[in-house]
Amino acid sequence: MNHVNAIALNLMSLALGSLRGLSLGDVALIIAWTLIMIVYVAGQAWRFPGKHR
């Protein structure tokens, strides 16, 4: 899960860095990307409950 945490941190720093000139489209893009990542990770965890190791 380390790469997922890195991506989340990158998204957070990106959002915080551009918070000054953030438009509605940027907010929607960040929210959509975060949701996609959450759904993808949840789908991977649900599909293979105990077969990853």
C-alpha cells in the first residue's frame, strides 16, 4: 500500500499548493481522481481477499 500512500500525499500537496487559484474544475478533478483511486484500491482488495501473499 506504499505507492497508494505516496499518490495520496502527492494529491494532497498538489491540492494545497494550488489552493490559492483553485477553480471549481480543479476541485472536481481532485475529488474525482481521489474517488477513482479509492474505488480501484477497494476493488483490488475485494477481488483477492487472501491471495496477494
